[in-house]
Amino acid sequence: MKTKFKKISDTRVEITVTLDAKDLKEAEKKALEKLSKEVRIEGFRKGKAPADVAKKFIPENDLNAETIDLAIRTSVIPAFREHEKMPLVAPNVNVTKFVPGEMAEYTATADIIPEVKLGDYKKLKVTKGKANVTETQIKEILDNLSNSFAEKKAVKRAAKLTDEVVIDFVGKKDGEAFRGGTAKDYKLVLGSKTFIPGFEEGIVGHEPGDSFDLNLTFPKDYGVKDLAGAKVVFETLLKQVNEVTKPKADDELAKKIAPEFKTLKDLKADIKKNLEMQEEHKINEKFKDDLIAELVKVSNIPAPDILIEDQLKIIKEDMTRNAMSRGIASLEEFVKMSGETMEKWEKEAKKVAETRVKASMALQNLALKEKITVSDEEVAAKIAELKDVYKNSPEAVKSLKDPNVKMDIKNRMTIEKTLDYLVKVNS
């Protein structure tokens, strides 16, 4: 393969690629393997005929079209990499010459990632934290496990802290029910601090069948601005009081949780090990985030508007899905509920989008500089893994055949490899 580079502008280039007989022979071999699977030949089961036999039954135009298509798809990105360029979107390809079996020539035009000047990525000033599991954390997990084996018994008496109650309630502000403030047959452990201050304490002393109002005030720093600091009334019906008896944290509890635990000490050791693994994972992820942020900080990375707008669109789509999953009709309504204006939200979201773009560009350029690549075999293995994960979703499995999806998977894998490299040289 030979390439010729032409700069159209600071952000757009054209690469002319010339493929020789050897390049086309390899592409034709793969094309033949693919097309022969669909050919029916007398004396052979479908797709089982040898390639040289199947070739006689495949229309020449079909074979040539598949050959040039495969030749382009396998060479176009390496052609850009050869000139240390990376297209922002799939290149626009125009075949200018094609002599089957002898040579082919095409031009690939694409907008490219602007020139990025990376800082010293091997000496980033980032410190990795250390996992620190406390006895309090272990006790909290142990308490939760103990709660899962607790016995509950309905009682006819006033509710007290540590009881589980079953309630109906409607939260109202200025006489109107507010979103998220209504529930029926809600199970609540008094003293769990699940609700705002005063709610659980207000139920204490009431008996099953009691209807009462809880006059409360939301904390000033509450997440929903419309409710932050607001005075509200919860119209409440106490339907049932369950006395909760937790088992003692001892060797018997450990054995109930899992047969492999012979003593409480074994259980605590396992809890500690799992917590340490979780903490280590959080620390590693934070270390990666910090490394990327520092790399962007010490580098000169222009962020193209087209990429920022694309990323902003993704953020909006994600937020819209999140809103709808909560029963909120639109992103605009979701933003309004948080007490912000769309203008302010979009301004902040655009900053996030720009940060993401710069981080992605930094890692992509680092991959080019260090020649970090992902092989077709690695991509195939990943796709096979994803097929197994999504085996119960035919649509998801089908999407994995889409060339654009495969390209996206390859790009993601390259970024992951590059991030692993960044961690390695800064550890």
C-alpha cells in the first residue's frame, strides 16, 4: 500500500491510497470466504464448498465489489495513521482506479482531529490514593446482613424507633401534592434516616390505623430547589407496625449467610476483602480520571465546535432518558424542577462536553504517538464476548454486525489500552 497526503485545510485532509496486487489478493481471499457462505452448489451443503470451487459460481461483479469494499475498509484507517492523522468521522471515499487482481486507487477525504501538543504525559503530577477500610464500614455491612435475616412480627402497639412501619402518605406544598411525595404501602424502618428530618420521628408514638399530619421543613440544601427550605405537610396513614428482631452477629449468623463461613471472624474477613476490592476499584477509577484531567491541563488541545456539539447532543439524550425513566416528560421539565434555567444548564453542559472532547482527543493523540493499536483479532474476541452478554437480545446482537458499531468498539478498546498505558507510566 502506498499513500499520498494532501492538506486541504487545518482540519480537513485528503489521502490518496494505491493498493497493489498483493493487497487485492488478500482482500479477494476474504471476500471469497464471505460470499462462498451464501452460494448453493450441487453436491455441497450451503457454504461448505471450497473457495476455489465457489468462485466459479459467484458473479464476477459481486466478487469485485466485495473485494474493493474490504480492501478500502482494511486500509483506510491505517492510511490516516501512517500520516499521524485521525478522521473525526468515517472518511468520504472515492474509487478512482480499479483493475481487479492488479491495482486499485482511491481518495479518502475527512475532517481530522486538529493538531494537539501533548505535555509530558510520563510525569503527570497525580497522586494515587490508598484503600482504607474501617471497622465502621465492616460493621455497617454486617448490620445490613443481619437485617436481611431479621424476623418481623406485626404488633398492636405504638411505633418506636427500630420498628418497621407500613404507611400511606401524600406530601403537599401550599396545599398541592408535589412530585415524588406520594406513596402507598411504603415500608420504612424508623431510625434509618431514609426521609427528611422529623418524618420518621413524627411516626413514633402512633398506632396502626392512626391518620395524622406531619408538618415539616425540607433542608435548605435539598437537591430539588423547589423543595429546598420549603414548609410541607405529609398526610400520613399508619397501616401496620412490625417489630423487628435482628439475629445476633455471631458464628451462627455467619453460617446462615454462607456455608463456607465457619465463624464470625471468617465473615468479617470476607467483608473486609470485598470492601478493599471496591475501594481499590474506586481509587483506580479516580486515578484514571485525575490523570486524564492533568494530561489535558498540561497539553494544548483545541476542541472543534463540531465535536463539542456532538458531545452536547449525547449529554442531552442521556439526560432526557434519565428524566423519562423518572416519569418526567422532558429535559426542560427536569431542568426546571432542579431550579435552573435551560440557558444556564446548557452552558454548564457545554463545559462538560468540551472537557470530554479534550480528554478524548488527548488519549487519541497519545495512542498515535505511542503506536497503541487494537488488532482485528482483539476486536473479534470482544464482539464474541458481547454477543454472549446480549444473547437474549437479538437486536443488540444484530447491531454488532454494523461496521460503524465495530469501529466504535475498536475505538473504545484503543482508548482503554491507552489509558492503561498512561496509568502504567505514571505509577
